[in-house]
Amino acid sequence: MRMDPVSLLVGAALLGAGFVAGRLGRGRRTTPPPPVTPLCGCGHTLSQHDTETNTCYAELRRDTYDKRGRWSGHSWVPCTCRQYVGPRPVDEVFVPRVLPPAD
């Protein structure tokens, strides 16, 4: 069985191009993804939520308007979310509590 020299050259060129592209592509280093922080539906982290009452301690900036409807600045109001809906940390899921709950 004889091979055509043109197809051998085309195959060698494709092999070489793939090898070079793989070497150049491997040279670029990607940055690691940022660490995942558990977020509530309101956008706040788990550390700002009470685990027993599910209340959020964060404050939100709201626009305020005067009686005529003109913008008069910002005011800080407490976040109204009542439940953390994000992922739970692994130690809370798989490890039992060491201390009894405080009464």
C-alpha cells in the first residue's frame, strides 16, 4: 500500500500545527477563581445573619425624597431579609455541635 506524498505532508503539517498550538496554549496561566463566599438572597454574607432567628444585621442605603418628590440624599435602613438561603459551611452540615445551645 503506497501513500500519497501530498497527504503525508498535509498530515505532518496538521500534526505540527496542533503540537505548536498546544504548547502555546499551555503557556498562558489562568488565575484561580475567587473564593466562594456564602451569600443570602439579599446579597449579604453568612456572617451578617443570626443563625437562630435568621435575621440580617446588615444595613442598606436607600434614596430619600422630600415632600415635593425631590431627591434629598441617602438614609441607612436595616435589611429586611429573614432567612439565609445560600450554601451552608461543611462544618455545620457534617459535624455535630460540641457545646449545648445557650439558654
